[in-house]
Amino acid sequence: MPGDRDWPSNDAWRKLNSSVGGRLMRGQPLAQVCHGATLDAGACAALQNTYNFPELYVTDPVNIMSPYWLNNSCSPYAPYASADGSGSCTLGNLAQYAIRVTGADDVVAGVNFAREHNIRLTIKNTGHDVQGRSAGAGSLGLWMHNLKDISFIDYSSPKYHGKAARIGAGIEVGEAYEAAHQSGLTITGGTCPSVGVAGGWFPGGGHGPLASMYGLGADTTLEFEVVTADGTVVIATPDNEHSDLYWALSGGGPGNYGVVLSITAKAWPDMSVAGAVFTFVNTNDDTYWKAIRAWMKALLALNQIPGLSTASGFSSQGFTMNFATLPGGTQESLNEALAPYMAQLKSLDMLMVANTTQVHSSFFDHFNAYVESPPINITMAARMIPASLVQDDSKLDTLVSTMRTLTEEQGVFALVSNNVSLSRAGVAAGSNSVLPAWRDTLFLANFGQYAANGKSWADLSADQTRVNHWQTLLRDQTPGGGAYANEATFNDATWKEDYFGANYDRLLSIKRSYDPEGLFWANTAVGSDANWVAQLDGRLCRPR
């Protein structure tokens, strides 16, 4: 850590900077414009208006999108900041330095420097990170955001012949969709436009609007270009000497087996897409929760329609199906699919305030019509809900009752329903490291609690504890199930089972093979507890 006897000297940092073409940057909190000598009242006011939205963090080398992991060490809000610039402003959990990566050589230099000087290494693209994996006090950061190359090729291998996308680690979901559209193609990707595709979304498994059509992101991977812990650049495919690394990176979690420079994944011809959105409000608690229960039942049928995905959300106040995605569908076919549920809403006399269905000529146009970037000031958890639970009326009643109680505690829910069964995704069991529970999931329940601006660290910690407890409540109702680690809690006591399941032991063996000393470390990453224990000041120490 900075100030320690063995912290790299200024000369060592200068040499590193020279080796990466002068692209070594000091970490700086975004909110420094609200403090001390760097106080700028106008800039601080502007920052306060944008601090809770993703765009601000995407183009920053060290700041991440999580109130908990930013931990008010340098906040733009009172009581941590004041008009006279007083208040504390430190880096906290953020990287001390970051390399603005422009190619493999920069990553190799950073990996070798961190290993040789025994300092923490972190990896960041956009900073979508509820687990705090791309931040670390005293760390050297690898900022991958500028690796913006994307191309489309005719790919041929023993297992696949067809169109493919080669995607640099800095590409965001919206950029990938747009580039594919311009080439007359489409690829799988996430729902939020600014999520990084290659480094976090694909290795984490990756769900999105086209998952019911083509599978999870990890089901579509063809190869990874990776810098390993010894500073070597390798290509990992299912058929070469690094097939074990390919397997681990295809669903076994991001930032832990190596630094992904690029990924190659399947691509398909673009097509028209039918979409829908509807909203109803809570005017009577009992009928409102009957309507939400009926939606979960409706998903049993909707989930069987080839290609159909839905994303919905609710609080104690109202419910919105944010969008349905039906590739190749028509208004008539999508309305027909939704008609039985609409009839139930009518019978319950629900107050519908929006209900539209339309067809766009391309997936990219569909995506832009329905998707918005959500605010980041939320403490989040997740649990996969299997179809078997929803088919059991008693178990479903218990689940709905739990959800109702949590919304009364200011909780909010998002339900993402994709059919990613092995047969639908077109993959064989064990062909990648996707959590097996995904294959039986009817919908992923994301849930959490929004944080008010300037909320104290003690209250943010209490929110984290509360939401983790909520995750446990749903875990108890889904034994043997799982959660999507990219959207779940960092302090889940059963994270190995919940986030990796039966794949954990094999993933741990691969981790030890490629990174025996644990250079790459992140919360709830495979092997993290075996290699290091995070201390309160952010340093990592060997377990005793």
C-alpha cells in the first residue's frame, strides 16, 4: 500500500509510465471538484446532477458505479462536501494508478509490474460493478476502455462455421449492437447500453434480450485473447492447448483467470423484432399482488415461445413490463402471446396506464426504442427462480408473499425471463462453465434498494446487510438453485454454490494452473478465499 516500505519507488513508477508510452494515470475521485483546493462550485453542481448515472463512470479510469464501493471517501453530497470545500476527499477503494491500455503490450507491462512489486491489480472497463471487483485500494488499474476494435469475420473451426464478431475489451453493449447492425448482423449482449461486453459480460455468463434466441453470452463464445498472470498473450479456444482457459472464461466469472483483450463470438443475420411494453399501477394491494402472481404464472407459457424474452419490474406502487423481445415476430403474434395475461388484468380491474406493441426492422432499432440506462445508486442482489417453483402454487404463494414484504421495506424487483435451456441454447451439458442452475431458470429476480444521495457509510453498509438477507430469503425458497454473480451480493456466505455450483472445483483447478499465486483477485471470484483475505484498509493478506 502507499506509504509502506516496499511500495514501488517514484523511479519505478516513472519507468512503468515510460514503458506504456506515458499513459500511466493517477487515480482521482470524480468528486474532488467539490473539495479543498480543487473546489469548483459550478462543476460540483453539475456532478451532483449526473453522479447517479452510468455515463459519468464509463469514461473514467478508476471510478466505479456503486455507492457502497465508492464508500463516501470523496462524495459530492452533503454532509461529506460543503460549499466552502471542507470535508474529506480520498481515493478510498479506487486504484492508486491506472494504465490507459491501448494494446496487449500495455497489459503485459501492468501485469508484470504488479507481480514483480507485489501490489494489487484491478481491471476496469466501464465500472458496472456491484461486487467491487474493478476497484481496490492501493491497486494498479488496467483501464481497458479504449480497446474499441470490433470486426465481423467468416469464422471456421471444428465446432462452428459462420459469421462471428471479434470484440475488443473496451466495447460497450450499445456499441456492439450498432456495429453489428451496420454489418447487417446481430450478436448477443446485455440490456444496459454501457455495460462492457468482452471483459465482464461474456465471462460472467451474460443474459440479455436475445438470450432466448441464441443462448447466454457464454454459449456463443468462440475464442478469447488473454494476458495470463505470467505476462503471456494466449488465444484460448475449445480446441487448442488452452481449452481449459476457454472453458473457464465462458461463464466462470470475469477478471480472475487473465486479462481479456478481445473475444470472438457468434453473429447472426439481423431481423425484424416485435416488442411490447405495458404498465399498471397499484390501486388495491390484494388485486395488485394477484396480478404480479399471475404474471409469474404467465411466464411459464411465454417462456416456451421460441426466442421470446421479457424484462419487467415492480415496486409496491406499480408494475412495468419494460420490454418484450420477439425476433421475427409480428404485432399480432406478440399480442396473441400476451392476450391471456391481459385478460387476467382486465378481470382484476387493474389500472393500465400504458400498453403498446410495435415491430422494428432491426434488433438495434428495437433495442434503442425500449432500453434506457438505469441509475446506479442501488444496492442489488439476485436469485434464479426455476419453473418448478412457479408451477407449485404453495411455493409460489410463499415467494409472492416474500416479495410483497420486501417491497413494503422499500425493495424493488426486476424479473428477466429467458429460456436458456441446453436445448434452446444449442449447447451440450458441461461445454462451458455457465452456472447449471441457469438451464432450469424461468426468470432471474434482481432486487434491491435505492440509496439517497449523501447516505452515510453506516447506512450503506446496513443496506448491504439487508439486501444480502433478502437474497438469503429467496435462496431458502430455491434450494440447489443459484444467482447471477454479476448482479448479486459480494458477501453471500454460500457464494461458491450460488454463483458457480458444481463447476467450482474444476474452475479452481484452472485458476491454480494459470494463476498459482493469485495475482488476479476479486470478491467472490473462484479461489479468492484461498489466495487472499481483504483487510479493512483494502490490502490483501495471505490467509492463515
